[in-house]
Amino acid sequence: MWEMAKLWMKGYKVIILDIPLLFETKIDRWTNPVTVVWVNPETQIQRLMSRDGCSEEQAQNRVNAQLALDWKRSEADIVINNSGSLDDTRLQFQDVLRKVSEPLTWKERLRSRDGLISVVVCTAVGVLLARKNLL
């Protein structure tokens, strides 16, 4: 979290976090938008077995120890379907990058670093003017 805060303070407009247990650790509360990379359960098990050299039962146990991807997908703002080819996933990721790089809505702007600075400056000016009875 500290690293994310440092990047935010430095003015990075897009910070991408790769957090497999995002929902389980409640970090989704601090991120916007939440993007879930979804894959169908069969492919998920096969890829896990291939990557880790584990049995189907071990892979299933690991998957069962986490929140279901279908639930995560329902909670996400953006979903990347990773059931296809790597090129398909890359194209979807590029679309996501394009989307998160678009201008902010006014609500998003207020929650951004620039919006926060604006609120702080306006509040400080208001307090100073009030102290000098100029309001």
C-alpha cells in the first residue's frame, strides 16, 4: 500500500496492481477501477496444473481456497476474459489501458491527487479569508 501511495503522490495517473487476493485482502476498497482477469474453471485448473506441476486435486484445492472467479467477475468494474489466446488477452488489456487513461469524471477527479490538492487549497484559502473576515 505504501508503494501505491508513493506513486500516487508522485503524480502517476495510472497505477496497475497485480494482486491475486485483492478481494480477500479487502484492497479492492482502495482501487478504482477493479479489473478482474477471468478464466473458465476448466482452463484455470489446467493452467494451474501445468504451471505448478500439481495434481488436479491439488489445483482444485487451491482454487477452492479462494473466492470464486465468477463472484470476482461480478464485483469487477472491468473484466478481461483470459480463456482465449495470449493475443486476445493482450488486446483486451490494451483496451483497458485506453479506458483507464481517458479523462476522469468529476467524481473521479475529486478523488484524484489533483482533486485532493484543489480541495485542500480551496479550504485553506477559505479559512484564511474567514480569519480575515473577508468572507
